[in-house]
Amino acid sequence: MVDISGAIGESMRKIDWIKVILVVSLIGNVELFMNHKHVIRNQELKYELLNAYIYRELAQLEETIQYQLDNNWKNETLVTQKLDDAIDSIILHIGMERDIDKQDILWKLHDYMNEFKVGDGTLDVILNDKQRADYIYLGEKLRSNGWTFDVGYDNSWVFFASKVKGFVGES
């Protein structure tokens, strides 16, 4: 005689194990999904903060250049200090970025802004006519590309990167 109850019991144990494996797999997938969502949100927050920091510094630079232009360059050192602040914010973003392509875009912005540096970092800077003209050009370019407080901005990386590429003259 064949023991049918033993075969049925063994079959039920296999089904129970399959159910356990499926439940564990489902829980693991949910956990991975939640972790991925958390990582994405942290990345978005990083860009929101760092992009806003660069945006604010560039807008302040544009405003400072305009103020000096309107006031006959009474305190030229403010412009060079604001440029240094903007460059520092770009360097901070580069240092916190792990993606090489994003670093490349930030380095292009850094190198472009660095072309306008004047002096050796001293607190008493006197600009010549060419340097003032360069800063006026920079201020106009910042304003025309939306790096000003008069324009709203989007902190997403895609928007930020396209804005940087337009600003530094890359298509």
C-alpha cells in the first residue's frame, strides 16, 4: 500500500516553503524600494541646497556689480569678494558631487567664473577700466541668463545644468 497522506504532507511542506520564500522576497523588495526612494530624496535635497547656494551667490554677485556700477565703483572690493563667495559655493558643490559628468559641468562654471578673478585675495582691490568692463559684462550676462533675484528658479539638476551650460556658452 502507498502512503498517500505522507506524499500530501510533503507536498504541503514544499508549498509552505514557497509561500515563506515569496513573503520574504516581497518584504525584501519593499525594503529595497523604500531605501531607493530615500536615496533619491536625499539626492534631491542635496541639489536643492547646493544649487540654491550657487544661485544665491551668483545673484548677489550680479546685484553687487550693478550696485557698484550705479554708485561709481565706490567699493570695488565688494565685487571681488562676491566673486570669491560664488566660486567657493561652486567648489563646495564640486566637492560634494560624486557624479563625474556633473562635476565636469560644475568645473566649467568654476573655470568660467575664475577668469574674472582680480588680485591676490587682498581686501583692498582697485580695478582698472578693463576689469570694470569685464565685471559689467559678467553682471549683464548673469542677469540675461536669469542669475538674479528678479527671476524664480528651479533647483533640479537638469534645470541647473542647462542654465550653467547656457551661461558659460556651451550648447
